[in-house]
Amino acid sequence: MLVTSRFPLPGVLIAAALVGCAATRGGFEDGVYHEGSIAFQIGPVPAAWKRIEVTDASLAFRDDANEASILVNAKCDPEDQDTPLGSLTAHLIMGTTEREYVVEDTVPFDAREARHTVLRAKLDGVPMGYDIYVMKKDGCTYDLVYVAAPARFDQGARAFDSFAMGFHTLRAPGTT
């Protein structure tokens, strides 16, 4: 079921994707997303997560039970290839204040390195928890982001971790 939301998604999603009634950018079926030369597989999507449409993002989900939003974005832009993972992550949390970093690591991710960042920060004065993976692979940048209210962050973050660890890039249909 695809849900269209007209309400702002918390945190990083407003920096990376504006909520609206946008057309879905690519196809998504059986855990595989594809659009043009981009294709990837994601880990298990919990039943409580409802897919929503956003502009400028590949996939987005809403987990109402944990007051959380989930974003997966893939972008193939040659200008990003020289940008360090830390800088790409900083771009995602632009506009937040009172940042408290819990984790800042470079981790193995889909046979590459990814920047994994967990932090607490405020957006427009509202406290939020963030769990972010940023990876560059084969000329593309991939962002996986979980944003939740602090009181429910830990419960939903476990499901997000499983979801993120199931991420793998794929060859898009029709590419060599």
C-alpha cells in the first residue's frame, strides 16, 4: 500500500526530500528498486512501515508506531564523487542544532565503506534521533536515513538496522 503524505516528515527528510504528491520516481517490487541505471535491494520492510511518496527520494516509509520516517535515496552525480562521506552526511543534517553524536564510524557496507552516523539533534527546536548510512559506489551516492522521536528511537532503530544491512546495489535492467 502506498500512502501519500502532505505532512512534513521529521528531520533530515525535509532536507533531502519534500513531502508532497509527487509521482513515484522508479519501480519498487519484492524489495528491489529500479530507476534508469539505478537498482538496489533493501532488507526486510517491517509490516508497520507504510510506503509514502516524496519528491527527490527513491523510497520513503513512515513508521507511525515509532513516530519515525525512513528515507532511501540514490543519486548518480559525478560532482559527489570527490565529496567525502562525512561532508555528504553533514549535508543531510543541515538545519539541525544541538547535535550530539552517538556514533560516527566508517563501516563495511555492500562491499564498500559507508559513513554510519547516529545522533540526537533538534530541528526547528524539536528533538529527534537520526541513524544515517551514506555510501558511494559505482558513481552513485546512497543515503539510508532513519529519523524518529527520541522516546521511540531505539525500538525502531533495530528494525532500521536490519533494513539497512539488507541493502545491496544491483545492475539495473538493460545496463552492462
